[in-house]
Amino acid sequence: MVFLCGLLHLLLLAIGSMHLVDVAAYDNSYYDNLSYWGQNSYGATHTDTAYFQQPISYYCQDNAIDAIPVAFVDTFFGTGGMPVLNLANTCNPTDNVTFLGTDLVNCSSLASDIEYCQSQGKIVTISLGGAGGSIGFTDDIQAQTFAQTIWDLFLGGSSTMRPFGSAVLDGVDLDIEGGVSTGYAVFVTEIRSLASEASKQYPHLYPATLEAQAHLQGAPQCPFPDAYLGNAIDQVGFDAIYVQFYNDVCGLQNYYVVSDWDFGVWDIWARQTSPNPNVKIYIGAPASSTAAGTGYMRESFPSFGGVMLWGASQAYANDRYHLAIKEALMATGSSGYTCPHCSAPAYVSGLAYTGSSQVSYGNYVWEADYWTDSTPSGSSSSDWSAISACEGGSVTHTTTMTTATSYTTVKTTSTSISSAASTTTTATGTCSGVGAWQSGIAYTAGDEVTYE
């Protein structure tokens, strides 16, 4: 299947003024930047309190941040069968009052802060999971019931135990890093269903003419497919995927190692597999200088939506590193995307390619991870890595035999595939004892074969 590039509009978040002057209203057509809040990530590793987590409204005065997932609901079924919310130094079950018969903390003092953030054009979502949480479902029925619980506690439903009081959050973020994959597709489907039936609209997210919707995000690890959310994101449309490109070999530390850095696989998934063809893929990174390459990603892949940082307190402590990321995003344009031309030569079926060879195929430019005669694909086991989307990629078939001395290393500046010693042999005389040529087999100089 061929997917052509064009001017695409994004689902997520407005880019605000770098000088914090104008309110950055939510806009579906912009690239953007966001940061997790709630876990005091700086305070978890430092003792000086100057950069400890501030109230959420503090970060919402910053127009360089467009969305804030509030982290975490780290236990799905705690005391009394209710979830557990822990926002570290801001609001937690140990230091704050909990609802009777549960460990669900009452953080209703944050209601006005959350509503202020929304008035500034931010979206605020509730993040479920985290690295050390007690999470997961035994079956789809439990997942569906839990969706109703989350809806009633944090979104457009009603309950006598709403942790944020009157504040209505804008959606759900799934940061699932353990347990099993059971039930998450059903959970997301039920949240979608509840939102579509609700009377509460989200005017700062969608035009009032549309039915109510909840913004749905997933935060898988970068190895593809993700062990916990892989099935769910294949089955149900998410609005954004915040891929955690850290703590794994495919992380940002290997950004310049083509065979490790796998954003291209996620882009192919977004455009060819995701139920929502407009889903956006974010680079998830620690709020530090390792978050490189944002400008390049913006120009290379149409599914790129922005950058997710862990977390807000770290970004501020690191000389407000998120501002540098915002500048890189803005420098490449705030909206729209046009695919570059497929500059590499077309992939030729039957040729063997050495590592670092580049070809155009299926509207992507690919680079060979090592020697290969396989066809480029978005599979996690592919010998090729997609390094950019493009227009005009195609496959050219050939019946020309190649020897090991004619392996082709293709450079992006080439205009055609060339071979140092490609030959076609016509069998004459006796062929006794000489084997037939086989497609896909590499031959060394001096080998003899029969062909046609």
C-alpha cells in the first residue's frame, strides 16, 4: 500500500509565544511541546528544594508548554476497590486527606489551578501507570468497569469522590510499563464511548459543533511493538503516542545509530496501521540535553507531533531546557508538512546491499543496517531502517545477476544504482556439474552457474 505525503494537519496542541506574552490557545494544526507534572522528578534525585515541583498553575503560565499529563494514578484497585492517586510533594495519600474507606487522596485544592491551565489553552490529562505502579486488568469486563470509574472521578462523569473537585480533565494518558496487555483496548473504547455520549463539551479542544471527546494518549517504550500497549494502539484510535525514547537501546543516546534509533518504524505504524491515520508520534525524552534532533524529525516524518519531557521540574532545573526544544520546533515551521523528494535511488529487487546503503522504497528512504538482499519493511526484524518519509519511492525489478564484487553502496547524492561488475551469463555447451543460479544467493568471483 502506498501512502502519499502532503500538507497534513496535526491533532495536537498550539505552539505558544516564547516570550510568554500571548495566551496559546489549543490548535489542532500545530506542532508542540509538553511536559509531565506530578512526580517531582527533580526532587526525586536532589535535596535542594529550589527546583522542587511547583503547583501545576506555575507551569501553565509558560506558553512553551502546551499539554500537561498529571502523573500518576499508580494503583488501579486499592483500598475499597478505588484507584490511588499520588502527586508526590503536591498531593499524596500519606500527607493529605483521603476519601473515607479508600486511599484515594482528596486534591480538590488543585481544581482552580487545573481550570486556570485550561483557560490558558493547555490540555490537562490524567496519567495512569508509571514505572512502579500496581496496575493491570484481569479481563475486559474489569477494564470496562475501570473506564467508568476514571470517567466519573476525573473526566465528564460524576462522583462524590472527585480528587480534583469540580475540575474536569481533558483526557487520559496511558503510561503502562508493567503487568499484562489485557483490557487496554476495551478501556480506551469505553472512554471514547462515554465521551461521545456525554453532555459536557470540550470547547478548548474541539469546535462546539462536535460531540464531546476525550483526548487519548499512550506512552509506550520505544522498542516496537510495545509489550503492554501494542495491541491496544493497533485496535483503537489514539490521538497521540508519547514514545519513551530513553532507558532502551532505541533511545536518544543512539540517535545517530540508524540501526538502533527506530522513530521510522513508529511513523510507518502511524500511517499504515493505526486506526487513527492522523495520530501523532512524540519524542519522549528526559528533560535534559540528550533530547536532540527535534528539528530533523519535524522535517523527516509526517507523523511527528512534538516532544514529551519527563518532567516539568527537571526541565526548569535544566535552565528551562524545554525552551530550546520549542525554538527548534518553531524554526522548522509551526504547521503543515510536505514530504521531501525521494533522493535515494530506487530499491532494486535481487540486488545485495551493504550496510549504510540507502534506497527509496514505498515512500520512504531506507538505510541498510548491514549486508542484506531483503526488501525494506517496517517490521521490527527488518534489515533496513526508515530514515525519512519521501515522495516517489518505487521498486525496480531486475533479472541481472550480481556477484559479491558488485555489492552496491548507494549514497544519497547518487542518481542511479550502479554495479562494479554486473554480468549476465548465457549457458552454452555442456552444463554438467554446474549448478543453476539462485536468486538471493551471494556469489564470489570465479563461481560458475547456469542461467536460462
